[in-house]
Amino acid sequence: MPPQRLRAIQKALMTWYRIHQRDLPWRRTRSAYRIWVSEVMLQQTQVETVIPYYRRFIRRFPSLSALASSDLEAVLKVWEGLGYYSRARHLLEASQIIARDYRGRIPRDLQVFLRLPGVGDYIGAAVLSIAFQKPYAAVDGNVKRVLSRLQAIDLPMNASASSRVFKHAAQALLDRDAPGISNQAFMEFGALQCIPRNPLCNCCPLRRLCKAYQSNTVKRLPNRGSRRTVPTRHVAVGVVYNRDRVLITRRAPRGLLGGLWEFPGGAIGADESARAACLREIREETGLSVTVGDHLATVRHAYTHFKVVIDVFRCAYQGGTVHLSGPVDFRWVSIAELDQFAFPSANKKFMHLLIRR
Ligand code: SF4
């Protein structure tokens, strides 16, 4: 890239950022730990959603050592509702490794930092540049969109084959005198100015430098690739009552929704009714004999790669002792005690019905 163009883009972005940056809680700290927490939460999640979670998390775990001496149960409870729960588990595991092996100090060497659970290219570059001014470009969805338009990169944004090109373009544009601010300026510019639909080109300071604007291709870029069809899974779930207590089970710590609590149930088979699936799943997962009663609700929830439709039934315990197959723990709890456990959002969508009852 011609040095003149490079300097003009950097200057325009930095000036824009100084004027337009939002006052966000993680921009008021120099703590690498807090910056790291914010970047982990911000992956796949909107800023407005993250703010209350970040504040709660930092109140509960104000330092890396406070987090490292905690446990998954407590961390998931604070993370409850934010989604992508493996982020929370990885953050906890990484903090424990840092406390044990690095005397509580976050490694400043990228290769060392990247070895920690949950630290990939984006987190590594974002945290080390913002906290320690290391010259690594952080490339998230916002940055890719800006680069696509600014440099007219017509490659599928989310294809792994394109990532090297975006990384290279971002690294070339990074202001090495202030890499942390430079990265934040790019991301903020994508979030506020060069937005996915109807970017604010008319008042954009990069208009003259933007190849998409100059070639009238803003509407075509970024290239979003082919859209995947998202499958829908049908699931039956039972709230098993034994007098005034209900049964909850805990998912294995790894995998989707790892470590969270839920009501027993599972996928409805082909040619199987939701009631029959509920009865079968509870027997298979817990070994209990139950009767399936009222249909309490049908709830829908969307994950990244699939959607789920859940039929929820009120069930009555009939006999047997719990022998788990799949879940790793269980409790019989009162409805009032449910609030002490971390549940997936899909379960939260019907739990208020139990409380009302
Ligand atoms: S001119 Fe439009 S498309 Fe180009 S960088 Fe500015 S907002 Fe984005």
C-alpha cells in the first residue's frame, strides 16, 4: 500500500475515534485482566448486552486471582444468559493456569498467551495490543467489514481461506505507534459508522479513500458467502415433581452449554410423540419412572448453528433412584432454590411459569 494512503487512512480513523468513541467501562481501565474479560464477553455479543454482564463479573471477580480461586459453578452463574458458555469455562481455566504458572501475570508474549484455553488470534491480538501496546492487529467481524469496503476485498468474510488476507490487510493498516487505540478505532468504526446495512457513507471521513465507495460497490461488500440453512431440533423436557421438589441435572463441563443445569429431556425421535420422548428421555438419563402430565409450554430458541423447539411437560415422580447417563450431577430442589443455579436461556424461557405456579 502506498505510504501516503496508509498514513491518510490511519490519521482519518484516529481522528474519527477521538471524536466518536463510546465511553465504555472497559475503556476506563488499564488492567489487562479486565480488558481480557471484556474482549472475551464481546466475542459474538453486542456491546449493550455485554455492559451489565461485565460490570457484574468485575464486581464478583475484581482480579485475576479472585477469578482463579473461584469455581465453574460461580462463574457460570454470573455468565448465565450471555451464551457461549465455553468462553466462561476457558477464562476460568486460563486464569487458574496464569495464577499457578505465571505468578498471576498475564503473559505478554503472544505465543505464550495463545497457549491458554480460549485464547485465539483475535483475543491474543486484542488483549496484548490494548493492554500492553503490542503491534498485533485484532480482526473481528467489524474489522473485516471495514476492510472489505475500504480495500475492496471481495472474498467471503467468514471463510477460513479468507482469514489470511484480512489479517494481512489489517496488519498493514495498524498504527504501530498506538496499536491498542488503532485496533479499537477500527472496531468502533465498524460498529458505528461502517455498519452492516446502510453504512453512513455521506458523513464518512474515509469516503475519498474507500475503494468500495469510489467504485460504487458498497452495497455488494462485504461478501457474506453462501448462507447456511440452520436446522431445527425438536426436544421434549420434563419438570419432574416429587412433592414440592423438582429434579434438575447438570450437563458435562465440556461441549455445548457445558456445566449448566437443566431439566431432563432430549431429542424427539422420528415417529415419536413429544410425550413419549419425554418419558423415554427421563428414564434413559436418570433411571427414574415418571408419569407425563400437563403440557406446560412450547419454547423456541436459536443457537448459532441450529434452532431448538422444546415441548415442556409437568411430570410426576413414580419410583426409582437416580442413575445418571449423560448428565454429571443432579439435585432435587424447591422452585425458590432454582435461582441459585445457572441455566441455559432456553430453560429460562419457561422457568417463570414454574415460579408463577
Ligand atoms: S465510505 Fe461508506 S463503505 Fe466506505 S468506509 Fe466509509 S462508511 Fe464504510
